[in-house]
Amino acid sequence: MKPERLKTRVLLWFGLVLSVVVLLFGLGVGYLFERNVTGSIHDRLTRTALELENRLVSGTPVETLLTHAAAQHHTVAIFRSGKLLGATQDFPAALLSNPARIAPFRLSDEGETLHAILRHPFAHPFVGSTVLAQVGINDKIEDLVDTMLFLLPLLVLVLIYLGSRLVDRILTPIHAITHAAERINIQHLSTAIPLPEKDDELRALVEAFNAMIRRLDAGREQIERFNSDVSHELRTPLTIIRGEVELALRRPRTADEYQMTLTTVSREIHRMQALIDTLLLLVEYAHSDAAMVRSEVEIDTLLSDVLARYEGLLHTKQIDIDREEIEPTRRPANAELLSVVFSNLIDNAIKYSPEGSTLHLALSSRDNRARFVIEDEGIGIPADHIPRLTDRFYRVEHSRSKTTPGFGLGLSLVQTIVELHHGTLTITSEVGKGTRVEIII
Ligand code: ATP
Ligand code: MG
């Protein structure tokens, strides 16, 4: 929508409503004013007529009455049984012929100015007699009408002009938002729209807009990091596969040699597959716990199932599992993700522990929370690395971990899953003594 069109529409509606309101107001004022003025004139004429009647009753001659009325700026005519007894000099001749025809009170604008005329029939003993009293209404009503006819349209125009300035003021920040939004693209997501000075709805809009841009920017950064990490991590297995295959193709090989090449290729393909699966899980569930399916999970059973998969490895490394503190525990959770947590923590503990050591596991539930602890007697983690362990692709650069297979993705995935369950992950470790990981969900 073009702002100009919005402004035109607002002003059109504003002008229309304003005109109607002003018109009704003018009519109302005019009506009240006229009623007021005519009411007071009616009273005045009635008083004069009654006075004339009283004086006539008390025997004052008609001529004296006429002089008296004229002195009060009234023009009067007195009739008896339809016949004119007398009239002040300037009484309009047209009204003299048939007084009975004249309405009891009316306004007449015959001639130059507006006049009010009252017909007042006399009571006893002058029944049948009438006085017509007329007075010029000073120009108040006409003045008012003229003034309003001039002033009200002027008022409408002034208000429309002020309204137009107001709309301009309201639209200025919107123009700024539009221009800023036009400059924003995927490469320049960090451009924030300047905040309007006043703390009002527009400021809230700009703030919401900027927050959205920041979220998009964070999302874009995540995607870029994801892309570079993935391509970086896939480069190594692909280089290995390519080297192996090219070497094998250089000349004819024995069946054993082909077997060895294919074994290497297969191992690297598995590595890539595992990497991609892990990355996809992370992307799928990161920031969307709404999509996560939960059900009541027997966590101790789930833990045993995961441990069973590591039986072979535990046996080879002669690592003992201390299960004494595992209690039956039920919690609503996502079983699939929870098993990813267990397998990663167990995998780490086995990977970074020496042969013949013991793994201590504890599982319990208290206050509607499940608590899982895994403690190994392995190489441990230097304290300054601990805060970064849950970063994606982060691996501690000690000699063991360089030669130990892994992507540095396990703990990042664990952290994401624990967050999806609104839980906490705590890692404590001492180099050379062992590592303890505690999870509460
Ligand atoms: P991946 O889990 O992706 O196969 P990884 O095990 O190296 O690779 P993480 O599980 O994220 O990655 O662990 C990050 C780093 O933390 C590891 O490289 C290792 O240096 C250190 N670490 C994790 N668990 C332990 C542990 N139990 N003992 C000692 N070091 C550990
Ligand atoms: Mg790991």
C-alpha cells in the first residue's frame, strides 16, 4: 500500500466525518439560537400587547397607546371586530386588511429586515378586539447564519490541513521503516531500523521488526556455520576415499588389496553417514520443542537398552559398570532423543577412559525431575575447555582425543536435547581423575 494513498484515504474520511459533524453542530447552534431569540421576542411582544390591553381597559385613548408603543420601538395596530381603531405610522399596510388571517406569532422577512409579529386577541370586556404588535428583530440571527456559513467551512479546511500535517508526522517513521526495510537483504541483515524517538506503537513495531531481523540474522549465521562445518568435515573422508580409490585403480591389485581399499571406503562412508545423521537431528529439533513427541518413558529400562548396545565395547575395553544407584524412574520425555543423550554420554565415557576402569551410573527421580549422573575414571577435561564443550564441533585438543574418532558433536546434541526437555546439563571434571556429567530433566 502506498503511503500517499493511505493519507488520501484518511483525509477523505476525516474530511467527510468532520463536515457532517460541523454541519450538525451548525444546525444545532442555529436552531437553539433562533429558539432562544424568538422566545424572548415573543415574550416581549406579549408583554406590550397585555400592557396595551390593560391601559385600554383603564380607559386610555387609542392615540396615547399608539404613541406609547412607538416609543418602545414597537409598531402596533389595534382592531375592534375586524375594524382598525388605529395603527402606528410605520405599521405595514399589507397587514391591516385582514388581521384574523395572521398567525398568532410569526416571523416575516418581508422588506429589508426580519420582523416578528404577534396577534393578541383581547379578553373581557374587549372580546373581539385584537392588537397586532410587530418588532424588527435585530440582525443577530442573520449575522449568526452568515458567520457560520463563512466560519464553519473555514474551520473544516483548517482542520483538514492540520489533519494532513498530523498524518504526515505519523507517516514519516513509516517511510523510514519502508526505506530501511528496502535496504535489508540476506547479506545485510544486521541493518537495524532506527528507533523512533517517541515510545509508542510505531516504536514497538520497529522493535519487533528489528528483533525479527536479529532472529533471521542468527538463523542465517547458523546456516552458514552449519554449511561451512559440514563441508569442512566432509572434506576429510572424501579426500581419503578419493585417495584410496585412485591408488587402487593405478594398477591391477590382488583381492586382499581391493578388500582393504573397500574397507577403508566403507569406514569413511559410515563416518559421513553418522555425521550427516547427527547434524540432521540437531537441525530438526533445534528451537522447536513444539515438534517434539513426548510420552511417559521408563527411563531406567531405556538406559539398560542403550547400555546393552555397548556391551561388546565395554567387554573389549574391560570397563566395569556400576549400576547400583539406578532406580526405577518414569518421566514424560522423548524416548528416541533420550537414548541419543545416553548413548553419547556412555560413548564419551568409554572413549575417554582407560582400560580396566569403572563407570558409575546413577538414576533417580525427585520432585517430578529425573536425575541422571555418569561418572568415569578417564582422562578428564581441563577446566577452561568445559564451557565450550557443548559448542558444535568442539573437541579438546589433548593427545587422546585427537586420535580418538569423533566430530565434537555429541555434547552439543546432548545439550540441545536437554534444553528441549527444559532440563539442565552440568559437566565437572578433573584432569587425570575423571569426568562427571549430570543431567536433570
Ligand atoms: P562425537 O561425540 O561427535 O563423536 P566427541 O566425543 O569428540 O565427538 P563430544 O561428545 O561433543 O565430541 O565431546 C567434546 C569433547 O569433550 C571431546 O572431544 C572430548 O575432548 C571431551 N570429552 C567429552 N566427554 C569426555 C569425557 N567423558 N572424558 C574426557 N573428555 C571428554
Ligand atoms: Mg562424543
